[in-house]
Amino acid sequence: MGKFTVLNHPLIQHKLTIIRKKTTGTNEFRQIVGEIGGLMVYEMTRDLPLKNVEIETPIGKTVQKELAGKKLVVVPILRAGLGMVEGVLQMIPSAKVGHIGMYRDEETLKPHEYFFKMPPEVEQRQCIIVDPMLATGGSANLAIGALKKRGVTDIKLAVLVAAPDGVKAVQKENPDVDIYAAAEDEKLMSNGYIFPGLGDAGDRLFGTK
């Protein structure tokens, strides 16, 4: 089964507390979500493959390390996932960006895919799906399934807050996918929100509520 890891770095925890506060405004919320995304991907990419390359410094020739293989792909689930992308790209500027559009039926809480666009040769790349919330796990599983249909086998999921229900749902349906979260929250409420959570991340990111 894929591992579930809570990234409890002090900076991540401090910044997460700030965006949980209902008094945090759109600009600060957006900035800090990006910062947490960058800190998370820093921790998540410790296993990226390296290769030896010969370079020349001002002093002379030497063999050093650089990333090997195809550039990884950051895959935000629209729209809230967009908030984490800039922070990831600051850490890995060469990363490609794919997009998966989802909307949630407000009555059934089930997700529906409406958009899918990935870089070329996505099946040969590691894909990191980013979305602030892992609530029921429906959107995450749908996004993972959409990538697997296109031949992607190396997938990780990064979320800010996760409900236990969502973690279990992803692990059950996609046991080969590792999940990383800034926090595992207490519970999923009947209205689909995570408690204590941070509210509707999309609305708070884009000032639409």
C-alpha cells in the first residue's frame, strides 16, 4: 500500500496555521498556499534520480550530480490546485505543468472531470497531483485514474489538509500512490467540508466568496 506521510516541518505547520485562520485575507492566503506547496515538494522529491555529469568550475573540471530522466509534471486539480503550483515551480522551475479540471456535484458531492491537458510523453514522467483538500477522496481518485488511463505509473499526491476518509479512499482505490499532507485533520463533515480544515480553498484563493 502507498504510504501516507504528514510533513510536520515547523515552517509548514506554522504557515498552515496562518491560512486556517478565517481572518487571513485572499492575498496572504494565496501567497502562503504557494509557499507551503514549495516546502512540501522539497520534502517529497528526496528520491528523484540523479546522474553524474562532468562540468568545469572556475577552478577546473569535476564530476557532479544533476537530475536524471524526464522532467516531472505538476498536476493541479482545477481550480484550487492552482494555488500550490507557483510554489512548486519556484523549487523546480524546469517542471512541466498539466491540468485536470474537476467540478463537484453539490448534492451528491461526486466529482466530474471536464478538462484534461498534459505535456508530451507524460507516461514517462513522474506526476505530482496537487490539491489543497483531500476530503472524500473522489477528486483525487478521479485525477489519478485519468493519469493512469494515459499510461502514467509514477504518481504522488500532495494536499494541505486531509480527512481520514479521503486518505482511506485513495489508499483503497490506488494503493500504489503515495500521499503527502501538511496535516491530517479530525473528520469529514456531512456537508463535505473538512474539520477543522481551512474552508473552501478555491474561494479563499480567488476571492470568490
